[in-house]
Amino acid sequence: MKLNGKKFSEMCISAANALNNDQEVINALNVFPVPDGDTGVNMSLTMSTLQSLENFEGTVSDCATKVADYMLRAARGNSGAILSLFFRGFAKALKGLDEVDSVDIAKALNRGTKEAYGAVMTPTEGTILTVMRICAERGVEATERGEYQGDIQSFFVFLLRSANEALAMTPDLLPMLKEANVVDAGGSGFVTVLAGMLAALNGAPVQRISTGETATTPGVADFASFETGNIKFAYCTECIVDKDDAFKGEGTCGDLRDYLAGLGDSLVFIDDENMIKIHVHTNHPGKVLEKALRHGSLYTVKIENMRNQHTELVSEAAPAASEAPRKPVGFISIAVGEGVAATFRDLGVDYVVPGGQTMNPSTDDVLKAIAAVNADTIFILPNNKNIFLVAERAAEMTEDKKILVVHTSQFTQGFTAMMTYDESVSPEENAAAMEEAITGVTTLSFTRAVRDAEIDGLSIKDGEVLGLIGGKVKTVANDIPTALDALLATVEDAAFISVYTGADATPELTAKVEELLATKASDAELMTLEGGQPLYDYVIAIE
């Protein structure tokens, strides 16, 4: 038996459905009992766009290429980004193949694993990467021994068993997992993907279970929430173009990209081997489609009137307002909380992407922000370690602008990075100075546990207050003042202390926090600002 494109598409949709159905179970496996249980959500959203493969007709190569493209642009969080990179490598290994056998699948698993490992600066064993690697290694070894020839189903049974065995090993490789008595969440998600694929092979594909909530497509704005008068370009125009033979190959349609850049804003342009993906806000959707047709045939078209909330084509639209002049440097920050976002804008950030803990933006979200900032060089401040890889992938996918990612792990470091910027030196010198400056910021944050756990010798109960330093749990208490008091040694030599109140902070509690800080660091300059961030009642920056 060989695997064709149609069956492979069914397997991928089944895998996406399996992740959707199990996302809460995967979330619950996160090691730290802080409210960042979003691994399942991120992986599910990364694969959610594969629903469009329903009724796919084509080769395995074609299907794998589409899967990789859809996932790459929808990737969220580290686990989602790693999963999308795995499928990109998988697609590269299957390129040009109409059907595949067990040997081809084993090679694709191996290529996908190498692609995922290669994108992570310091790979950590005991994570999703380990599960991928062991599964791939065993698959290659089995096919080299001549096993599972002509039996794809038995081969996937073997792969799933290997992945489960690798997943069971993760606590022995990563002490944090053993302390919390859980396996790796990302690795569990990868096992779920294989199980979903096997179910489709067995003729019983996993069906999506509705949660009763309205699903949202990653990276697509809720246009109804915008004020009509603030919409500069009326039509959100999207299409996929299957390239004519004359344009086959990556990066062959730069003339189309340059033309579209002059028609509107929020341009996202993917120039892949066999297809072009276009997203642009414009007043001339007809011109977009007319120009696109010169490069191939339209595979899909979607035009939304962002003012009237319905889809229609028009031959004439109001003249577009003039573009803001191109500037040498721009800034993008990922942040959540009205006060935090407003502070970034006050510091000179051009575009704030909503997102942070539990709501990681996708690669496409960041690409849209890049397209919206009209600058030669753009600095990106992720402000969360889980967004580093997504920001870096967006940077790699941008061709017409220089993108520099400053590895800020909290918004407090993002503020320091912005204040460090010096327009008299080069972008590279600024990036280096920002990276150095953020190491001088100590961040305390306070939230509540969402499950019982044992972490680094700390016994934690659901609902208790957690005091974190640099994102790591350092103390547990019944209330925030007690937790802060336990961390006050950190502020002894502080020169500047900034307190950012969260969405659930109260004036009475804020006064107690200020009093404690003033008592312990009487020589420090103390400032309190309304951050509005969710989940964390207080975030305190110490410099």
C-alpha cells in the first residue's frame, strides 16, 4: 500500500481535529502552575487552518507543501512553531512524489525533525524535539531493516508506539517534568498528531468536537470592532495563486509584491515554490486580482468589506489616501494590557501586536505588523520567551525590510530596550546595546497557581499566590504582600522601581505594595503605573 495525496490530507485534518479535541488535556500538562497553560491551544491553532484541505485532490507532495505553508503562517508559540517547522521539513522530503511508502515517510520524519532542531538555538531534551527525534530514528532504523514494506498502517502503529515510549521518557530527561509528575506537553501534542493521522489511515478519522465557543481564525482581526471612520482601506483582499510554469520557484514574483505594496497596507506576501499567498487591505481589490492573474490561476479568493461586513467585488473604489513616508527605523512590540500598550506607544513603538502569556500571536500576526510599519529596519520586542521563535520566523520570511529581534522576555525589558535606543548608531549596534541593557532589569511578578504541584522544592496549592523572579517561581504565599515580602531582598540595591498594576489590582493592595517597597528600598525612585495586564496583579521592574 502507498499513501496518496487525498488520504494524506485526510490524515492531516484528522490530526488537526485530534489536537482541537485534546487541547485542554495538553494544556494541563504544563510544568509551571502559573496561568500559561496554552501549549495545546497553540498547537491546535497552528493546525486549525488545515480544515481547508477538505476534498483535496492532488499528489502527496502538493498536499504536504500546502500543509507546511498553512501551518507556518498560523504558527503560535514555541510548540506551534516547532510543529510547523517539522511539517515544513516533512514537505521538503516528499517534494515531487505522487505517492509515498514507509521508506518515504521515515525519511520525511527525519527531515522534519532536523528542520525543527535547526530552528531552536539551544535544543532541550525532554521536550517535543526528543519525541520527534526518537520517533524518526526508530522509523528510519525499522525501514532500513526492511520492515513494514508496503504496510503504511502497521508502520504508523509502530511510529505511534515509539512516540509514546519517547514521551514516557521525557520526565527522566527534564527534571522539572519529573518534579511535577507530568510528561512534556508539546511531546504529548505530537503524539496526538500521530494518533489522529493513524485514525484516518484506519478509516475512522477524528471528528472535530465543538466546544460551544465561536472559533476564530488565527491572525484575522474582528473588523466589526473597528470604527468606520478609522478604516483607511475598505477591502480585506486575500487570494492564493497557483503559479504558471514561468513563475515556478521561490522568490520569482517580486514585481507583483512591489505593485501590491503601492495599493494599500497590511500586505502579507508569500512567494513559495508553486503558489503565492496574498493578503492586502486596499480600495482596489479588482486591481489586485487582475495583476495576480498574470502570474497564474486563482485557487481561492476572499474579499471582505471592512466597513459593511459583507463580501463583494467592486470595479471602482474611493481613492486611497497617501502612504506615510518611509522612515529608516520602526518598532513592533507584542503586549497585552491597555496601560502597557500605551506606554510602548509613548516610547515610540509604531505597532503593538496584542498578545503575551496564554495568547501568543501567530507568525502571520507578526508578518502583518511588519507589513504595516513603513520602515527600512524594524526592531521586534517579543516580551515573552514563548514568542521568540515566532518573531524569528517572521523575520526570516521578510525580504524587503531588515528585521532585528531583541530577545525581551517581559514587557519591562521591552521598556528598557526602547529607552536604550540611540539613533546616532547603527541598527546592529542598537540591537546589541538593547540586548545588554535588558540584562540589568530584574522583574518580579505575582499571580495565582491554577493547579497543585511540587516545583523546585516548593509545594504549591491551587489558588495560592506565586512570586516569580524573571518568570521563575521563587516563593508561595497566601497573599501578595507576603509573597512580595519574601522577595524584598531583590530590591535592596535598586535605583529605580516601577510597579505596573494589573487588571485585577485594587487601590488598597497597591498602597500596601508601595509601602513595602518604600520601606525596603528607601533610596530608590518609586513609580506606579496602570498596566492593565491580565493574570498578573503586579509586575515590578527593578533597575
